[in-house]
Amino acid sequence: MLFALLQLALAPALDNGLALTPPMGWRSWNAYRGAVTQANVSATVDAIVDASRGGVSLLSLGYANVGTDDGWQACGTGRTNKTFHDASGKPLINLTTFSDIKAMVAEGHKKGVTMGW
């Protein structure tokens, strides 16, 4: 045990100001796997910014990232029916589950949340 503590004490670290805290937020895969919807993501953004419990929100505690990992793509509709990109490389969106990704991202940004994929 003492050896492990000594190793930690002697571990070199850069003092460049990066990674002072771990990335904190929410990823859709952990909650919904591939069954995520725009409504799920929007509700999560609302929950993260909700400060109705004593004036503290997850956002105010640093949980600012919301990421949609999977399920937003229109899989199998791409140029070769094996991808979710058109001929120019643009991702194709499953409009059944994500009717307006641009508006969803804009709303998240307006509330102070970083939206990602």
C-alpha cells in the first residue's frame, strides 16, 4: 500500500491547466442504447438545467455535456445501403426519431449545454 502511495506522489503531471476536471455530462448510450429519440435528449437537457431543487442544477455543478451516441442515424439508407452518409459524405438523419436536430442543438446551446455526437 505504501509503495502505491509513493508512486502516486511521484507521478509526473503537466501543469498546463488542461483536464483540471474530468469531462462531465450525459451520453445517450448509457440510458437508451440505440432507442434514443429527440424527445429523450430534449428531456435530458431540461433535467440537467433544472435548478428547482434548492437552486442547484447539474449544469451548475459542471455537467454541461449532452451527447447522442447512436440511434440518430438513418442507417442503411446511404449511398451503398450499408452506410448512413449520402454521396457527398453528409450524415443522414433518422427523421422519425429526430425530426429537427438543428433545433434541438440550438435549444441545448441556448440553455448553456454543449451538444455533441
